[in-house]
Amino acid sequence: MLRTLRHDGGASPAAIRIARIDALPEQFEDLAADALGDGQRMLEVLREDWQAGTLRFDGLGDALLAAHVGSALVGVCALTRDPYLSQDRVGRVRRLYVLRAARRFGIGRALVQAVVAQAASCRYPRLRVRAPVSAFGFYESCGFLRAVGEQSATHVHPLPDPVPSAAGD
């Protein structure tokens, strides 16, 4: 499964495939079980929300991304409008999880980079996330800044102003 990953902590660009998905993958149950074994309920909550139809990441500015190495599902991460703010124009990183056996190979970073790119394409001016203290260094290495004076967020990531289209000139 993870033989295409390098021992130096990285993966060849072709090894990690990030794709937007519109249904929970077949291997999601294995990933959710790994998360529970790691003491994380976030994928259980994702599954419950999905099955109830309350959050399917199909709204305007939403996306659910999956990371695969070969045919193996090794991680997920989502983007939504930040539900903790009344402003519709702020994105939120949600449900980032990487299989324990696949950590430290750049998969989490690849997922976050894909969410940042998706958020920029949705014209969000910034992203917010609430991370555990153990993940602060990771998010900061991905370009997030510590949130100061913001409720329900530990980090923010400013995004570039969208380039006006030629049609809007």
C-alpha cells in the first residue's frame, strides 16, 4: 500500500493523488476505524452527518477531498463555509485525518494545500481551523497563522485577493 512513499518523509508527487469526491469511498470505514483507534471521532461525525444528509460538502464553496496512495485511501479533508461566523465569505478546514501508518509522508500537507487551492478558487478571503495543540506546528508550517481574538478558531490562513476576470473589467 505505502511502498511508493519514500523513507525521507516525502512522497513522489505521483504517489499521492488528491481528488474531490461526492460520496464516501468504499475504504472510508477502514479510515474511520483507524481514527477511532487514534482516539479521534471526527470521521464518525463526518459519517453521521453524511448519512443524515446534514453535511455532504456539496454546498457552494464546499468540497470533500480524499488522498490515495495507489488504490489505498490514506486521508480526507474538507472545506466548508465557516459555520461559526455569520460572514459567508470565510472558509473552514474540516475533518482532516491521515491514516496513522501514512503519516509523515506529506499526505496531510498535500490535503491542506488542495483545500487552500479550492478555497482560493471559491474566492474565500481566508480560511479558519480549530486544531489541537499537537497540530499547531503542522498548520503553521502550511502557512496558517495563530488566530488572535477569534472565537472557534486556533489558526487562520489569508488567501490572495482574487484576480478580476477580463469580463469584469
